[in-house]
Amino acid sequence: MDTPFTIGGRTFQSRLMVGTGKYQDTETMVRAIEASGAEIVTVAVRRVDLDRTHEASILHHLDPKRFSLLANTAGCYTADEAMRYARLGREAGFNEFVKLEVIGDQETLLPDVQGLLEAAKVLVKEGFQVLAYTNEDLVTALKLEDAGCAAVMPLASPIGSGLGLLHPLWIRTIKRRLKAPVVVDAGVGTASDACVTMEQGVDGILMNTAIAAARDPVAMAHAMRLAVEAGRAAFLAGRMPRREVALPSSPTEGMLD
Amino acid sequence: MKQATSETIDVMVNGEPRAVPAGATLLELLGTLGLDPRAVVVEHNRRIVRRPALGDVSVAPGDAIELVHFVGGG
């Protein structure tokens, strides 16, 4: 039996969280989210387009009673900017959960961990449940946990890269050393990446581009759901030890002369 | 909707200059822009103004107003 997946006092059935960006159209997005089985979906805070005010907000397509909306601070490069977006997101989404990103570099979208920690500390004091997007650095992860983050979210590989899990060792280490939930965020490209990531024992995984940029996003969302479940189940089952020589599966006795 | 008067003031809305009737409230501003106050979050000079207070806050020349909502994102 699996343990419940709880973040910030809320318990979820699905360990897969999905983003809502980069979809060709809203209908595909809604169907992909359905197929993924995700209960937590991320959204971004942006200016209303004043020339297209009749365009329905994404909230019209995602029932807040069914999905926990997780506002992100994507695109923010300083702690102050991220805190501003977090506060706006709280007003827009009526919940205290924020996926905190403070980006430090445009090319890699790697986090500015100093700004991240600074913003996390303030937002936790303001009552936010902070899910902090970070790199696979254990020391930063420990500091984020100390700051009171509801979850620590190390990357598998750069956002939108689809390169898969680059450093399983550090993800395992972070999971082993933290009491806070660890959710791998960003970088998976296909189902096997999600499965291998979950096999490291992490609590969950968040992805967007791997689903949205697939040729068939709805079918990939389904594949990701199965992969996350399979990876989790395999972790709980406990894999066999690796060995570098063969060991026959069939009896060596009883062979004919 | 409030009729535009001859007297207007200039404010910044989402980074763009915009002429609004002098003395207009934030709620009236949303009305003139065709926005549902339930669908946007209003930041007035860097301070969030919650929906029930939108009719109590008037805009002044040079004010910076940001109107935001949720869009797709990761």
C-alpha cells in the first residue's frame, strides 16, 4: 500500500501534476489534463490583453472545485518580482499555494537560489504554501525545507528541454535527506523519463511541455499517467540489485548429457 | 456604464497610457474596459485592491494600474 501524497495539508490521489501552457488550443489542454488524471494544475499570472477582453480566462475551463490551481511565478528574475506575482496569484486563485520560481539565467532557466530562498522565507511568513522550483542541489533543498516550504521541486533537466532525468543520484539524495515532499519539476520528455524519475522514490512529478508538445498531447498525457503509476509502483516494489555478470534464470541442473 | 465626461486624466493601464474620466473608480475603469471584476485581479500603484473595495478607490493622474488574470503556464 502506498502512503498518501500530501502537500501543504491537502491529500491527492495523483502524483502527477501538469502545466497548462503551450497547448495548441484549450480543448486539447482540457482533454489532456483529463487523460493525465492530475489534480494539481499550474497556471501563470499575466496581464489581461485589453484588446481581447472577451477571451475567456483559463478559469472558465478548469473547475476550481475539481482541480487545485497552482499559480506560478514563471518569468520572474528577482525575489521581489516573484513575491509580487505570488500575491497576485493568491488573489486570482483563492488559495495559498504558489509554485515559486526565481529564474537566474535566460538560456538555461536555472533558478537563482539566493533570490529563491529570500522569496520563500517571506512568502512562508505571509501564509503561503510554497512549492519551490530549484536545481538538484542538496544544500539548497535543505535550506528551502528549513525555510518552511511545503514542497521542494528539483528539476530533472532544464525547463522545456525534454532531456529527462540527468542526475538520478542527486534527486535520490534530496529525497532521502528531506522530510518535506519532493516533486521533480521540469525536464521530462517522454513516459520512460517520468517512470525513471518516479523510481527514484520522489513524491511526485510536475510536467508541461512533455505533454503539450507531444504530437498527440492527449495520448501522451495518458502515457504519463501510466508511467508515473508504474514508476511509483516499481519504487515501492524495490528493484533487484544491479550486477555486471549474467545469472541464469533457468536451472543449471538437469541438463542432458 | 459611466458616460465619459469632457474632463479626463491620464493613467497607465497594463503599461499603456490611457485617458479615463476624472474621479473614476477602479470599478468604473473595469467597466469602461469591458472587464468583469470577478475575472481580474487589480493592482493599483503596486497595491492589490480586492473586489469589494474596487468601487471605493478612485484613480489619480499618473496612477499605475495592472489588470492580471491566469493564463496557461507551467
